[in-house]
Amino acid sequence: MRLSAAMLDNIRLRISDDEKRTLLAAAAKRGLTLSEYIREAATDAARRIAA
């Protein structure tokens, strides 16, 4: 999902350099930005847990 006008909230988190490199690599393999990748991964995980 690309950034839209409906996306007004921000979430900040602290991660290590190694975690960031790992997330960036995974995002690149999927053709996503880091924000898109984290948003998608977190939402998918939350939906699985909530189900």
C-alpha cells in the first residue's frame, strides 16, 4: 500500500543497525519501501494473532 492522504499517524521505533539492514534487505526483495514492508509485516502478524 502506497502512502495516501488517509495515512496521518506515525509510529517511531528503535532498532539496531543489524535489524535495519535485515529489514531493508527484505523490503528490497519484495520491491517495497522500508515503511511499506514494516507496515505490511506488522499488520499481517497482528491479524494472525487477533484471529
